[in-house]
Amino acid sequence: MDQTKENAGDPNIVVLSNKSSSQEILLGKELHLAVPVSGNGNTNGHAVSALIPALGFGMAWGIKSAVFSNGVARLNDLTKEAMLQAIKDQDLRFLSDDSNKTILSEKKFSKECIRCCVKETRQMVLIEEMLGFFLTANDETRKNVNSLIKEAISSTIKLDDDKLVIELLEFLQTDKKIKTLTDTAELNEDAVFHATVQQRSDTLTKILKWAQNYKTKKFTHKNKTYNGSLVGPKANHSAMIFAAKRNDYERVKILFKYGYRLEQKDNMTDPLKKIELFKAVASPAYIVASLENLNEVSADFFCPIKKCFEFACEANFRKSTIPEYMREYEEIENRCEDYAISLLEQCEDLREVEVFLQTRNSGNKDANYILAILDSRMKFVAHERFQYVLLKKFGQTEVEDDYDANGKQLWLDMAWISRFFHVLKQVPCYLLLFLYPFFYQCMYPQSSNGGRVSNPPWFCREWRVPLNRGIYTAFSYILFISLIISNVNEPKVPMVYLVDILLGVFITSYSMRDLGTAFFLWGLEGPNPNERKFKKRYFTFWNNYNILMDTFFMIGLIIRFLEYVISEKNIDISGLSSAGRILWGVAYTFAIIKMIKIGIASKYFGPIILSINAMMVDVGMFLITFFVVMLAFACGVSYMFNYLQDAKIDSGSSTSGIFTYFFWVLLQPFRGNPDYDRVADLPYNTNCLQSLTANHDEINIKSITKCRMETMYNTACMFMKMSNTTKVSKENLASCIITRREGSEFLQTAVVPMWVVYQFLVSVVLLRILIVMLTITYNKILANLNTQWKYARIYLVIQFFDADSLLPPPFTFLTLIMYLIRELAKTKCFKSASAPNSNKKYKHCAAIDIEYRTLIFSFIDNVKPMPDGVKGDAKRNK
């Protein structure tokens, strides 16, 4: 670029010099531009400005290309600088010169001109003149008009000059030439978008208000209103998506007020747009803005906590199914859960925490605390306030009148001796469970005012405590394990009949309880069940464990029943009986191992059990890899060794032996390579067997192994090899093997390297990889140990919070009677007696619901979502 400097001889003369060369260009020799400068000889901006008439209006230059190696480019650069300076000086006369149109046709430079005009002049007249020039100059400039208008809009918004922004928008709406080339409504949305990006709340509000007023003048159909706006809802506009995905609550609230909305679209094929839209819809800013549009008594009220959990679950599902965008979906999941935690931290006392978690809503199956546990919101569940309230609820009665009368002391705070006596106290209550249907809630005598009697039987109050229901379940499982051990010891008749009957009752009861869990989770989905969410909630590790165990038990129970039926008909059922024993044997193993589940409640054994659960996935992946490798090498070696088998007598197959030998390498690494005699199915020598059985009624099964015919040598051949020599090598005797075929001597040579590679892959590579995988998994659990253990502990006891759940065995069948009585209580004969109480319950539930809504609105007023990147106390606007 050329620069100006004062001529040493005349201070009123400006000389251009080349930056890359110290040699000046003198007048009358090569190239000399001398311009008189008025004033004190200052040559910075005024000197260049004085060059504009010479440069911009077609002055004839006698310049040859030899003067500068890139002379044309240098002239253009100089012209661009001069044009920008002219714009700054508010002198647009260079637009009338046709020679400048070529330079102004460049899209990049034309944007720079618009940007300079807006920033430096702030004159709407000049901006209109610039845009008018680009509209009419030539086809090239006309193609760039749309982008230039957007650049003008963006530049005016950056200046934070609201008046200039509105003037520009009004010009765009009224200019007929612009309206013929572009969509003015789209330009308005661009203005909204840029104001949102720049976080100019005042400018954004004025733009939206102006657009609303403009459309009010243009359209007279006032019945088409939406929340005070005379335009319909604008779905999925870029401004709302940008503000919501950044969690920019202030801008989202403004846009929501003027009818901007977000809607999820399942038919979107672009994964990036799908992520952006989901991130915007799931943002706490949009959730809160949507809720603030309602009030406490609105029928459209929704719980922001449940919304956050719902979106977090959806993000978790997409994270597992679309691993390419795992990081993005994990951020969405964490943001939703973190906002729910921030609301929980606004609770100032225990009462507010109970209302917030909805632990006092008796019979409410979709309470916040239940959804948080079922949807695996570990950080939320592990929060100290959540833990305290749930552990407190675990030791409280659910009789409404006695809600605060019991459970003053938490189970964890009890001394060991107090816990022991509490468990002993529950033994008679457990034995009285057969009276449960007759003391169900609807059968209690009513007081005169319609409430419950103030002093129900003591065992009824104990039944309603979730902790005690857990103790009853433990009693039942102890009895179940005792029956299993009794059955393993093969009881004699008639005790065996009693054991089998009780086992049948317990097995059926546990199967019904597992089905009850499935029905409970399915009922949470409401009238429009989400099958995917149900599967995620139900098919957990322990539920899958129970399903597998119940399947083995039920099939074995059916076989056991058939044994009793068929045994009287003199039919051979040995195969059926052995199948039943196999199934029950496996089921017994599962049932006894399940006892370690109670250890999750302990802070010492809990992490170990959690590690085992997580490591099962790693073990499964390892076993799949191992079986593939084993199958590959075992098939190859087996095919080689089977060359030596005797097809005539169907003897000598090595397939079964090879697969067995290769499998046990997993537990016995670095074994010797397989030998054909060791793995093949070889016959026995009859003469040897006769000698063993002679004069013996019974022989040891292990003694016949010496009669197994392994490699046999031809003695005549061996005699020939040994004649005339004192030493015979193994290679010389190889030809004397009776079963050896031609070329068989290469088999063992080929098996050895395959065995070496197999041993290396399994014993060195795969086993080491398994150890590393297990170490990584344990370290992950260890890094988040406290959170995972607290969550697992609460998940273990959640089943006991439901008062309508099935009773533990052997009383499970009584629950069906209880359900029948409850249905009878709803009939006409009970309606008059239960009406006052139900009305009171309705009013109480309504009061709790109103209290919860009021609390939620106060919390979201205190905790406004802040844009991503804002940390610390700034997130809380008290």
C-alpha cells in the first residue's frame, strides 16, 4: 500500500512513496502525485482525502506496468482505501463514476463499505444512498444486495442505536426496489436474530414491537391473535433456537412474549439441526419462559422438574444410540439435571423440600422423587437434601393423621442395639400380615367428622412404615433361602411335600411381585405410554436378574408338578426330572447370590457390589471376543487332527477334545500344546479291559484309562529300524506308527505355531485387556463413588414406598383380596360412608398441589437460567 509523506522541499506538496522500497517516486521522472495541502501541512487523513478527485474520477495516468511489478493491484488497493476514507468523510461522489463499479462489485469490499458507512456516518441518508447504488449499479452488485442489507442490519444493531435500526427497517419495508429482490419479512427476522446474538434486549424489544405494530397496520384480522400478538406463533426461528440453546433466558423470554415458539420435529434428517433444535427445546431457559407464561391455577401448568427429567432422559437415550454426538447430548443432560438441582437448593427448610419432592403426596405415583429415582438422575438423588428427606420418609408411617408422630429418628442414626430391637419388634407384625385385607384403609371405622379414627391398631401403623415393609421382605427371603437349603438336603416323605408346596407358593409370589413392578412402571406412563422409557426403567440389572431367575424357577416348578402327576402312571420321566433339577439348581444359585443385594445399603459393601454390576458388561464383551478367537483356532486345529481318525470304525475324532482343551486355556493359561493322543476319542484295548475285570465285580473308573489305545507302533517295522544300530531317533520310528497316514508328520508341526498364537492372544492380550477394562471401570465408579452409592441405596428402598405394592411371600396372594375389597369400597354401598373422607382428601391434595405450584414459581423467580459460560453466584438473581 502507498503511504504519503511530506516533500522535504515543499511542505505543501504530498509525495507518494512505496512501502516496500525506500526510494520515492519523483515528479517528472517515474510517477509523482503532488497535491497541495491546505493548513499546517498535516498529511495524514487530509492528504489521502485530497487524492480522491484524482483517483476516483478517471484521471488519466501515464503509468506503465514496468513501474510496479504489481501496479494494477496496488492502484486498486489505493482506490479501496480512498473510497473508505471518502465514506468516512461522508462524500459519496465516487459512486457516480462508472470506473469504480468493478471494484465495488467485489462482495467482500462492498460489505466493508456498508459496514464503514453505518459505523462511521450513522446517517440513514447515506446508508440509503449506498444500498440504492448497489441495487442499480450492475448485475454483480445486485446479486450481493441481500447480503449487504443483512450486513447493514447487523452493523446498526452492533452500534446499539435503536433509532437507526428502526429507520433502516422502515426503509427496507417501504423501498419498492428492495421488496422486489428480497423478502422483507425475512429481513425483519434477520434483525431479530442479530439483536439476539448481540444480547441487545432493548433493541430486540423495539424491533419486535415495531414489527408487531407494522403488521397490525398491514393486517386487520384482529381475531388472529396469540398471547397479545397479532401474528401467529413463529415456530423454530433461528433467533429463538440460538437464544434457547445458549440458555439465554432474557432473550428467550422476550421472544416468547412475541409469539416465538419451539417445536420438536421427528422427521428431521439433518443430525446437526436435530441436535441444535433439541438443545434449544430442552434448555432450562425455554422451559422457564414457557412456564412463566402461565400461572398457578392454569390448566396448562406443567412441572419444570419433570420437564428437565424428561429431556435429560431423552438426551441420555440419544447419547447411547448416537455415539457420534455423545458429548453434545451429555451436555444437554447435565444442564437439565443441574438446573433441577439449583431449584432444589432454593429450599430453605424441610417442609419446602418435602413439597418440592412431593413426598407428602400420598398415592401420587409420578411424584418428583419417584421419577428422579426411576430415571437415574443420580446427582439429583445423591443431593444431601434429597437423601435426608427420603431416608426420613423411609422411617415414617403413611397414615395421614400420624404423619409427623412417628419416625423421629432415622434408621441410620439408630444404635445397633436399637436396630436389633426394632427388627425383633416387627416379628409379630410380620406374622399378623394375614390380617392385612381386613384392616385395609377403606375398612377402618370412620369418625363422626368423616376422618379416620385417631388410634388405629398398633400393627397397622407398623405395616405402613416403608422401613418395616423392607424388614418383612427380608424375613420372607430368609424363609425362602431356608426352604432352598432344606430342599437341597433331600428331605424325606412327607416333609418333602411340605417343602415343595411352600417353594411353589414362594416362587409364584416372587414372580407376581416382579410382574407387579412391571405393571406399576407401565402405569406411570399414563394414557400414552412411552415404550422406550418403560423398557429403560424396567429392564435394569436386578430386574433382568429377577426375570431370569423367575423363568428358571417357574419352568422347574411346572416340571416338578408334572413329576407328581406322571409318577403314578409308571412312565419313565428320568429325562424330565433331570431337566427340572438342572433348572432349579441354576435358580438356587441365582437366589442365593441375590442375597448380596442387601449389601448395597452398606457404605462398605455397596461400592463392591456396584463395581461387580458395572464389570459384568466388560466381562460379557471379553467373553464374546474370547469365544470368537477360540472358535477360530479350535476349528482349525480340529480339522487338522481329524485327518488321523479312523473313519471305518468311527473312532479318533478330536473335535470335542480340542474345543474342551482350548476353552480351559481361559482359566489355565500357558498350558502345553495339544497332542492328538490327549484330545482324540481313541478306543480301548479289549485285552486290557478283560484283564482288569477278571475276578472283579467292580473296578475303579480311573483304572481303565491305562487301557486306552493311544499311538500304536508296528513292532515288525520297529525291529527293522533297530537292526544293525544301537540308537534309533524319533523321526525314524515315525514311519512305524500304525494309524499314521502319508503327510501326517506335518500336522503336529502346523499345530504348534497355531497354539502359540492362540496362547498369546488369550493369555497375554485378551486377559490383560480384561484386567485393564475392569480397572478403568472401577476407577470410574471410584471417581463418582459417593453419588452412585447414594443413588443405589435409595433405588433399593424405593419399592417399599408404595403402600399398594404386593405383600411379601407367603402373603402375596392376600393382596389380591385387598384389591377386591378396595374395588368393593368404590361401589354404591360404601359411597355414602366414604364421601366425606374422599372430599377431605381431595381438598387436601388440592391444597398440596397449589402449595407446590406456588413454591415452583417462587423458585424460578430466584433462579433464572443464565447463558452458558456464566458461573458462580451470578446464576442466582435474588
